[in-house]
Amino acid sequence: MKTPSNALLDDFAAHGISTVIIGGVITSGAVLSAVRQLGDLDFQLFVLEDCCADHDVELHKVLCEKVFPS
């Protein structure tokens, strides 16, 4: 069964996309999940800190300043 994630990844491959720009809500949820999955698949990633948000402001700051850059 083709999941939405697999369909999107297939579309990226078909178009030669290797860089993904990410923004979204919640930084510690969907954004972190996307970063981990796409990072594991060797995509070059850019997380737009100003286009993300989290209920926990300090956690958002730590993810954007320390986790995502690595």
C-alpha cells in the first residue's frame, strides 16, 4: 500500500528533489518528525524557525538552535 509519505518521497525522487525547506506546527511534533525522517533519507534540510511554533517556547528554541542545525 502506498502511503502519503511514500507517494511524496516518490515524487521527490522523480523530480530530482534533494533539498527540502520545512516549516510547521508543532516544532517538537510534526516538524521534528519530518526532519528526522528526511534527514535519515539524506535530504538537505532547511528549517524555517520563524515559520514554526511550539507550545513550549524553550523547547522550540533548543530544537531550532541545537538539534536541527546538526
